[in-house]
Amino acid sequence: MIEKARNAEPISLLDSPKVYEREELLDLLLTISMQRCGEPNTKTGRYTIGMVGYPNVGKSSVINVLCGSKKVGVAA
């Protein structure tokens, strides 16, 4: 998977209407991270990705889906 991400075409998400499944989104985040940031953090071997957005737009829900379980509280 990492080699595939490293050799992938540059990605543009501007005006993209595609809805990604969990595995597709994880692959997409890995690919974008490798293309734009190079190698992961040397101490942890991980990338750090931030999410910014208005309240009640689904940031917590996306994190929970990516983790596969409830890790972040979701507001009512």
C-alpha cells in the first residue's frame, strides 16, 4: 500500500463530488501525505493530519469512522 501511494499520480480534490469509503479515504490520506510531506515523523513513523471546519459538519464522525470505533464524542 505504501509503495502504491508513493508512486500515485498527484491528487487534486478541488470540486470532487466523490464520496469515499473508509479504506479509500485512508488510502487517499496516506497518498496525499506522502506526496506533500515526504517521509513520516521519524520518531513515531506517523503523519499528523488536522481537520478544520464549522461546528456540526461531521469532523468527529469522520474521525470515528477512520478509527473504526468511537474515539471522539459527537455533539447533539
